[in-house]
Amino acid sequence: MRNQLYPHWDRSSAWDPETLGALNGAIARGVEYANQLFTQATIDLNLPEEQKHEAMVLLAQGVSDGVMEFAETQKK
């Protein structure tokens, strides 16, 4: 099926809404858990807020990339 607004986008390879919801939930839970672990691991380090923020961005990106890499292996 071709999209009339974006003819170059082939939706036949797109995720269905249920799968997108599950992936979004997995990413959200993974980022939340990574944040908890990071907070616990660095509680005594007295890191500046900017450094904490930079680390969390990297952790969140890693979680997102990992979930999506796994999801790609599950495509039929």
C-alpha cells in the first residue's frame, strides 16, 4: 500500500499499531530501569546534573537501539 502524501514510503514494512505500542512500552520500561540503575550506581559520586543528563541520554539511546535491533530480528 502506498501513501498518497509520501509515495516513497511503503507501509507494507511498517509495524502494526499493537507492535508499535509494545515496542514503545518496552523502551519506556527499559529507560526507566536504566535510570534507576544509573541513579543507584552513581548516588555517592556527586555528579553534576549536566553530566547525569548526558549519561541518561546515552543510556536511553542505547535502550531504544537495543529494543529496535531485537524487534528487527522478529520481523517475518
